[in-house]
Amino acid sequence: MISLEDFERQWLEEIVAGSPSTTQLGHSFAEKILRDWHEIDSATAEVILCDGAGDGGIDAAVFVKEDLQEGIEGDLWVLLQSKYGSSYTGADTITSEAQKLFATLEGKREKLSSLSTELVDRLRNFLKNRGPKDRLDYVLATTKKLTAEEQEYLANIKTLGRAKFGECFDVDSVSVETLYNKVAEEDAFGPAKLSLKLQTTVTSSGDILLIGATKLASIFKFMQDYKAKTGDLDLLYEKNVRKFLGNKRKVNKGIEQTLEKHPERFGLYNNGITIVAEDVKRSGDDEVSLTNPFIVNGCQTTRSIWSVLQRRLNSGGSAPTQEQKDWQSQLDNAVVVTKIVVVGSEGEELLTETTRYTNSQNAVGEKDFIALEKDFRTWAPMFKERYGVFLEIQRGAWEARRAYQRQHPTATPLYVEMANAFELLKAYAAGWLCEPGIAYGKNPPFAPGGTLFSKIVNDSGFGVDSLFAAYQMQKMATGYGFGRGTKLPTRGQTRYLFIMVAVDLVKDFLINSSLDYGHAAISSAIIKFGDAGLLTEVGESAVQLIDDYLTKGNEDSLFSEPEFQKILDLNAFLKAERLGKSDEFSPRLRMQLALTRRVFRKRAPLEKMKAALAAAVPA
């Protein structure tokens, strides 16, 4: 297993590359934290980087708008205070930065940068108009994990923030060690043994199952202890197929209402929770000691317990009201049905099956849990062996692999390229399914249980070769400079549109060559064109279309599309689900695509392409 120091060095490598300025270091650290931990990027949320002089105590801000279609209730602001390396000096930093933030939000700081001034105006307006489901999360990001004392300081900031801004205010912390703990690729139960006590009344049923009831207050104490020891409560759910999404999800509303109004009925209304552990020992008549525990069913339940009890019990106040006393009396009688499964140190199969069968509701999978999907766990080693590219199915695994390779320079195989499985699914959907808008604008449809995830992986022709063909398209798009940070304005938001066009040209070639043009055939053709060095022929034509289409003033440009004229919002237009699908929504694009197909047929080395298709598929 790689050490934390090696992982940290590898994770920070791209941040410090090129001798960046202090401000650039802060930007890069904040962006990578948002991407790797909070799973936030510009495709799914509005990200504002504003650290530097006059930042008002906010280094980065993220706005996630309510989306009822995705089951997200309430608007969310995430305010990130990014402290890279020596810029963090402990509890004093927590206090001083929070003071700056509070003064900014209260209108007591006037010397703000222009970007921060605009952001703060929006935040103050948000606080004036916030609803009961809206949230403001203040997150402290550091290289080193917070100590117990520092976590207590951060908890005090939460209390102060709620006194000033109400229940919408919350705090969190994240560090490089937080990310390290998520990896542990070679050890199903994490990098270290963790033992925690749980007060519960359970009865043994065979060697591997204990079942009974646990008081809600005991569950809350167990979760507090877990967070204190690990610094990251989400690790408790790393083996769950449905990661908790906070009180943004509608399914939590009923749970929280029961906790608030009738906690004593909780065990009657709720189906219970399932905990898996490497080992379980009784440490008293009504207490067990759990080694490396994970909650695999009841994720929504326990985090709702956390949310309500944290609010009702950990908000301070030495003179509770009668209503609060009555509620706590009811809470004393509140229990949840509890199953504890002993899976052993080598129990990955039992753990996975327990997780799968105890989650019988409609799947609300998050992208991290592609790692639990049997197909991807089978495809990952095949992908690596067949194509020599590391397929990352668990977040942070590539950082861990690179650190391992640095630690063991003679290890084989030695990977120099990486493909992220989740991103490949988006590229595949954009090209093969003609979904560039959804690929650019949304993540949930591509996670396990999502509509497009199911459509893709359940296609009998989809597999390792399909993933590699998507990687070829993704790699080509990167080569042309598509994506964030590009110097070409036509390519900053059009990566998936480019992939759609490129795949369409391959499909058109197959159709006009009287060949099979199904999804598997397209994938095979892309791989063979890549082997023969012919993908650039496709790429050049596709990139020319994108550049023409995204240039104002050009005939048949995006800016003359009837739909764009209605909304005048480039970002919204490129994220539209109807983009590229019909003449009604994007007739200019369809016209450009038809013309590009005809030109490609005349200019492309068709005979060489046909010869390439006759070559054998890589074994």
C-alpha cells in the first residue's frame, strides 16, 4: 500500500508544476479539491475563483441551482476557503478567515476585488431570499487533515454562522488525506484498521449476522466518533451504492419530518439500516466493537439522523425550551432496526452482495460507485491489459497508481496514460447516442442507476472496445485543445459537440461504404482508424465544423440558430438535450453537419480507411 506522503506528493504534482504564483497555486488547489472531493466542475455548476487581494475570505464559490427533475430541492452555495501548504497555520487561520467571511457577508468589508464584490452581492441577496431548503456551506480545504482541536474550532464557526445567518449555514473540511483514505485500491477496507464502539441491543443469528435495535442517540454518537477519528463522515458510506446527497433530495423529507415531529415512531416507520464490518466483538451487554465498519443500507436514514440531531442537540443554548425538552424525551425512546454483517478481511464479495440486495429502492447511484459495478470491475483489468491504459473506476486510483509506480520504478505494467470510466461514458453518450448537451450539462444520468448509464451498459455491443473507442475520441478532443483552459474561444465548451461530430463522420463513412454502422461497428472502426493513423482525417473535419459553427458572423453559425436567438445564452444552448438531434432546435448545426459529411467523403482517404477496417481487431 502506498504511503500518505507519496500519495500527497503525487496529488500535488500538477498543482506545483510550472512554478505558479501564490494566487495560481490557490486556484489550482481549490479547483482540484472541488473536482476530486466535492465532484464539482464547471459542467454541472457555476464555479467562481476569486482568491487573492480583496477576496473577502472566499477563495472559490460554487452555485448549484435547484433541479427538481433531478430530485434536488433548494439552491446551494459552497464557499471554499483554500489553504495550500504553509498558508494554513492552524486554529488561528480558521478563526481569522471565518471572521473575514462573516464581515463580508454582513456588509462590513468594503475593500473587495471586483469579482468578489459581484459574488458578495449575489450571496447577500441569497441570504435575504433563502428558503427552507436552501443551503450555504463553508468548506475549509487544507493539505493536512485538521486536528481534533481544529475540528472543534470549525464546529464553533458553524454555531456562530447559524446565529448570524440561520439554519442554512453549515461547515465542512477536506484535506489531501481525506482523498487518500478514499483510495486504498489494494485493500477493500481502507488504509488502516479502524475500531469503533456502538451501543446497541443485537442478537446473533449464525456466525455472520447480528440483528436488533439501536437508539438514534447511539447512532448519532457512533457517527460523531467516526468523523472525529477519520475527519470524513462520507467514508462511512464508501461501500454504499447510493451516496447521501444531503437534504437536497426529496426522499429525505419524510425521514426528517418523522425525526422532528415523532422521533419515538421512527423504528415503526423506517426499514432500518445495515452495517458491514470486518470484525465484530461484544464489549458489553449492549455494546459492540466494530472493525472497519461501513453503512451499506440506510445511508439516507443515518445522514438524516445526523442532520436533525446535529441541529437539535449541537446548536448550543443552556436553557432549552419545554418543546426541546419534550422532543429529547421522545428521542430517548427512538430506535432504528439494525443489522450488522460480519464480512471478514477478505469479504469483498459478501460486502458487494450485501450492498446490492439491501438496496432494493430505485438506484440513486453516484459516479464514485461505478467501482461497485461488476461489469466495470471486469472491464478495468481487461482495458489495462489490452490497451496499456489505466482505467480509473474509483476516484483517486490513478493518483495512487502513479505514486505506487514512483515508489516502485521497476513495477510492471508501467502506465503512462489514464482514462476515467465516468468521463468515457459521457464521451460515448455524446458521440454514439448523440447526447452532447446532456454530456456537457449533467452528471446523474451517467452514474449507476442513471438513465443513460443503464442504456449504455445494457447494450449488448458495449464493452472494453467501446470504452477504448470513447477514450480515442476523448484523447483527440484534448489534442485539439477542447475543454477548460483552452486559448480558443470556440473550443472551451464544445468538447462533447466535437465528439458527436467526429463519431457522426465515422458512422457516415460506414453507411456510405455499405458496412455495418451499429454502435459496436463504430467503436471497432474508430480503434482501427486510430491504429492506422487515420483518426486525424476525421478530427480535422470535425474541428473545422466546430470552429466555423462557434464563430460569430459566419454563415450558419450557432449565434444565428433560432433557439439561441430566443435565450441568448451560449452555456444553456450547449447544455440543451435537443442539441444536434433535430432541425427544429439546431437547423444551422444540422446543415453544417450535412455539408461536412459530403466534403469528408470527397477529401478523406477512403481507400486507406477501408483497408484499415479490413485489419484484425486488437486481441
